[in-house]
Amino acid sequence: RRVVIIGGGAGGPSTAAEAGRRDPSLAITMIEKGEYISYAACPMPYYIGDVIKDEKKLIARTPEKFREGGVDVRTGVEAENVDLAAQVVTLVGGEALPFDVLVLATGTRPILPGIPGEDREGVFTLKQLPDAVGIKQFIRESRCRTAIIVGAGFIGMEMCEAFREAGVETTVVNRGSMPVPRWDPELGQLVVKSLLDHQIRMMADTTIQAIEKGETCRLRLITDQGKIEADVILLAIGVRPSVGLAGEMGLALGKTGAVAVDFSQKTSHPAVYAVGDCCEAYHRVSRRWVHIPLGDIANKQGRVAGCNIGGFPTIFPGIVGAQAFKLFDLEIAATGLDEREALAAGFHPVSNLVWGDVVPLSVPGTTRLGLKLIADEATGLFLGAQAIGPHGAVSRINTLSAALWSGLSIDEVAYLDLAYSPPFSRAWDLIHIAAQDLMKKMVRRPPR
Ligand code: FAD
């Protein structure tokens, strides 16, 4: 059987590797319009900040390695059109690739604001490895001193640190009042403080209008709150799933606009799979199909599709929305639903936010952690969590992700058996304290 995979980022290579392992007789071709395949996009901010010196360190597997494994990898090649009836992919330039199985792993593309001057030299988006290489080179070669980051999502935040590491003075311009809106504003205050502590300027509630040639610096950003100048501008206002080919093929798209798939990663056409950022995933807490474009999900979906294509029926059991990032000395993590998502999913959310020490006060060097929990008032079901602090936020969110995965109630979370030892935690961990505190706010229910 001939398998054609469109897209060589994370999901495509994961599919190719697994399908080839499961069934070495498959004739697998992976096409990628860019020059790199199988690279980690997630560490790109650390590469730009020069914590990672060499871009080659971001590449997981080279085309040569894939070719040794029997996968025909073609880079610099774009799929232009798919004829589903004839089962043929046509490449830009006219070459036809017939397939028995097609995999869409086309990822996302960055949203552009659509303002005059957004295509000027020195204005970047950060999506693929060449973007990261281009930004790093530009900063170095143009002796860039100042940067503006438009957008305060997790990539914008990671890039604040990267620019600081590279010695570039940075201003964040954000349309909303708080950065990282997934996190409660009270936790977001810690993010704002961290930015200010590291001399990052923050312009909130600001709408960008145009980018012009600057006077003191290369570029000038016009906003409804005034003008600012910088040598480089990064547009980090979000991504959309790349579904052009899927749409033209007539594949079903979900409500999110990403490709609709089933639990085996099959699309609405039996010969076509989709994996990664271009498709939806099943959220085990909201019980809805969502679009959460993250690398770990792409890798897992790719493996599941590869198993199925290789004759080893497998399901992708879904996600709970776990996510983390680092900002200077803060760990910032969340999982499950926030109140707005919980309401939309038909729950009756009740929440609390507790602040506490990670380890006993008697242990020198303890740090404070903010932990927010959300539960369903009607059923007691635990729904989501957010945490921020210098230590222990990610490990607690990972623990709570496992609780969400298993469908625990908030009273079960309140008595979870967690390892306790003073250098790491308290006998009543912040997880227990927050869950017990939240239970007090809730109507008492009979034991399950
Ligand atoms: P991509 O990696 O986007 O790959 C899709 C590929 O398809 C692209 O290379 C594209 O060129 C190719 N393509 C598209 N159309 C065609 C066509 N017609 N023909 C040929 N090729 C085509 N995720 C996390 O989980 N944790 C993190 O900490 C994290 N940090 C991130 C930091 C940054 C700066 C960025 C940009 C992303 C980060 N992500 C993170 C997200 C993660 O990188 C993505 O979820 C992951 O790359 C998705 O993999 P994918 O294969 O679905 O899509």
C-alpha cells in the first residue's frame, strides 16, 4: 500500500515512523514544503535567546534517517491539490503521487493582523524553524536593541524571555487587559510582575493599527494608545489550522474549524487520516471536540494514526488540556477547563484560588505557589486547575491532569495519596488544601 503524508513537522514524522515500524512493506512518502522536517518547534524561543546555540539541536530525525528507515522524504515540495476520487496528490510543479492512504499533517499557520506594513522587513511571526533562524540572524546582524511583541499568549511570553536573553529591550502590546487569558487575572498579576521585574514594558488594552518606517529605530508601531518604535516586531496573536487542502477535498471540518477526526484519527473519508495541529482532539472533561494545537498531542496522534495505518488498531483516548510554559523564574501551568469553558460545556463551575508554601516553612528556601481549582457544583466533578509559582506548578498540574483523566471528584482530589517529604512538599499539599477549601464552598452531596 502507498501512504502519502502531507506535512513534515511533528505529527507527520511521528505517523511515518510508527506506520513504517508496524508494517515495513508500506511505501511511505512524506512531503514537506519547507526545508526542515521532524524538528521541535517548542524550544525555538530558547534557540533565539541563545540558550540553545545550534538549530541542528532542534532536529529530532533528519530526512536521511527517515530514508534509511524506508520513508521517501521530499522537502521543498508542496502538495497543491488532492483528487480524492482518483486518490492522487498533485504537487506544485505537476508531479502526481497516487495513494492508498493519505495523512494530513499540515499544522497551523500564524494569524496576521491585516494591518498596513505588516510585511515590512523586521516584522516576523514565529511558527517554523526558518522563522526562528531568521529572527536570530536579524537580531544579530542588524544589531537589534529593541523589540515589540504583539500578543501576550504563551509564545509571546516565552519570546519576552528570549529577547531579554539576547539583550534586546522589549515591549509587549496586548489587546486584552491581562496576559495569558487562560489563567485567572489574580494569577496573571504574577506574570505582569515578572515582566516588569525583568524590565519588559507592557501596553495592555491596546489595538495595533499600522507598522511604518521608524525615525529612531527601524520600525514604528501605530496603536490606538500612541506610537512606539523598535528594531524588530514579532506578531504572536495566535494560529489557525491549515485546512485549505482538507476543505477543497470536501472533508468534514469540526466546529472549531479544524479537520474533524474520529478516535482512530480517521477523517470523514475512510482513506484519509489527519493528525496534529490541523485537526481536532477529544476533550475528556468537556466531552467536546476541541482544537488545542500542542506538540505533545501532535506526536501522540501521529503515533496512533501510524499504528492504524500499519494494521495495529489503536485509539487516541483524548486530552485534558494540560499545558505549561516558563517565564523567567516562574512555572506557569494549567489543565482541564476554565470557568467559561466549563459553563459552555454545561457544568455549574465553582472555583477558588489558594496561595501557599510549596514546602514546610521550617525548610529554608520555600516558595509561594498560587493554585486555582474548578469543580462542578452539581456533581462534585473536578474540572480544571491553574498554577503559577517559582517551583512546583508543573508537577501539581501534571498530577491534577491525571486526576482529570480518571474523572475524579473534588473530594477524591482532597484526599489523593501524594508522596510527602519536607524537601518536596507538605503533609497537606497545596492540592489537598485547595480541594478541601473548594469543598467548603460547595453544596454537600451524599458520598459516591
Ligand atoms: P507543524 O509542526 O506546524 O507541521 C506542519 C507542516 O506541514 C509544516 O512544516 C508545513 O510546512 C507543512 N505543510 C503544510 N501544508 C503543506 C503542503 N500543502 N504541502 C507540504 N507541506 C505542507 N507545543 C507544546 O506542546 N509545548 C510547547 O512548549 C510548545 N511551544 C511552542 C513554541 C513555539 C514558538 C511554537 C511556534 C509552537 C510551540 N508548540 C508547543 C506547538 C507545537 O510546536 C505544535 O503543536 C507542533 O509543531 C504541531 O505539529 P504538526 O505536525 O501538527 O504541525
